[in-house]
Amino acid sequence: MLFRSDMQPLVAALREMLSGGKRLRPAFAYWGWRGAATGDAITKDDDGALRAAASLEFLQACALIHDDVMDESDTRRGMPAAHRRFSGLHRSNQWLGSPEAFGGGAAILLGDLCLSWADEVLLTSPLDNVQLSRAKTVYDEMRTELMAGQYLDLLEQACGGGSIDRARQVIRYKSAKYTIERPLHMGAALANASDPTFQAYSGFGLPLGEAFQLRDDVLGVFGDPEQTGKPAGDDLREGKRTVLVAMANETADPTQSKQLRTLLGDPGLDVSGVETLRAIIQETGALQRTEQMIDELLNQALESLDTDDIASEAREVLTGLAYAATRSEEHTSELQSQFRI
């Protein structure tokens, strides 16, 4: 017999996780559908498309929960990460065994539950089976690409990072395809869109997804904790091998290179260490180059929207989402207002 009281902490953790975030992936999936849907389908299938798009929030929750376990992160969206939350539950109740092992195990199971529910929400959406089958094909490919990107990210950290090109390959799979291109394709598949529409969405989604991750990397180093929901410089403590870091390594002098090797990835990095690394990233020109790359990628993405293969209303909303996705965390409410899940 399943005791509801025993499951309550699991449900509460997921409910709090889903209460935050930008809803980026559902937004792009829904407007990907709207950009390709025609005639009566826009009215007839709207609720179904919304529900199918909402499934991606469960997939994102799974990715975040598991990512925090792998990175040993302490916080997520201003709250304890799921594995920390459950280790705290174990410790406060003085249960047997290791609080950390319990927390990690519970978080992995919660992430798996989200992955299962993502499938359930998608496949029970009020759309016909042909539409759902087309969307599921894209969804399956997206999940495979996400897991590949996550592994490449782990590999880069284990190997100590590499070139800018390698760092960009990681974000193409871990973020660009998963966050924007494939959600757009999923919406397009629901609408049975033409090949030119899929191509336009790729031309828009890949550079924009990369720009989005670059912005996230900048915020991970220089962002305001009250807006990012994570401690200042947390990405530096975790030793994330981002494009920003790769650029700094590329132009650092011997003293700066030694400091990067010594401080980056130190879990005990203090405020002084964070400031030292921030200064190196600025002095090497890495921050300026990253900001320039974000602007170039954003412009490249927006040029791909200039096509009649995407409905004008969707082009307008996607343009707004593009700007919101590549700006600071203070634009979150602007982004969420574009989507009504």
C-alpha cells in the first residue's frame, strides 16, 4: 500500500520546482506549432498543443534535478537542490544510513518520475494519434541529444576543458538543440509543417539556443544571486568548462593561467577567489568577446525568422522570446507573459 504521507515530500519538492523557471521550452514548442498551424486547426487543437508543450516542463525538471546531483549543486531557483532537500529530510528525522546517499537516490528517482510524467502528459494530450506520433519522434531525438550533451559536459569537466569549439559543441547539444530547436520542431511536427518551416526553425533555434546558453554562462559568473537563484560564482566553484572560461584560457598570461588552474573548480572558493576569477575573465577580454558572440548569434537567429514559412504572429512572439532569452534574469516575467501555461 502506498502511503500518501510518505510521498508528500516528493510531491512538494516537485511542485516547488515546477513553480519557477522561464517556461522556455513549452513556449517555443507552442509557438512553433502556432507558426505552422493553419485554418481551423489553430482553434481546434489549441488546448492539445498547449498540453503537449507543457510536457517539456517535466522533461526540464528531470534534467535540472539530475544535473544538480551530477554537479553536487547546493541550490536551484533560490531553494535547496532536490538532493540537498532530501538529505536534510533524512538528517532531521535521524533515519538510518547516509543522508547524502538518501538525498541523491531520492533526487534521481524524482527526476525519473518527471521523465515518466513528461511522456504521459505528451501522449495523453487531446490530439490525434498521427500528430502525437510525429511529435514523439522529435521528442525522442531531443532526449537522446540532451543525454549526449550532458555526458559531453561531464567529460569536459573531467578532462579539464578544451578548446572554444569543444565548449560550443557541448552547448549545441546540451542547450541549443534541446532548449529551442527541438521544441520548435516538436510544435512544427504537431502542425505537419513543411520542410522549409523546419529549416527556418533550425536556422533560428540553433544560434539562439547557443546565445541563450552563453548568456546563462555569463550570469553563472557575474549574475545577481537574487535573480539567478544560485550563489554568486557558483559555476566557478563547480568548475564548469564554458565558452567564457575557454576564451579566458586562450588569452590568459602565465600568471592568469595558473590562477585559473588553481581556483576554477575549488568547491571552497571564497569571495576573494570569485573576484579574482571574474577579474581574469574581464581582463583577458573573454567577457567582451562572449557578449559580442551573443549579439552576433541573436542577429543570425532573427534573420532566419524573415520568412513567409512562419506565420506573422508567431514570428513576432518568437522575436520577443529571442530578446528575452538572451538578456538578464530580470526579463523572466516578460518572457513568461508570452506564454500562458
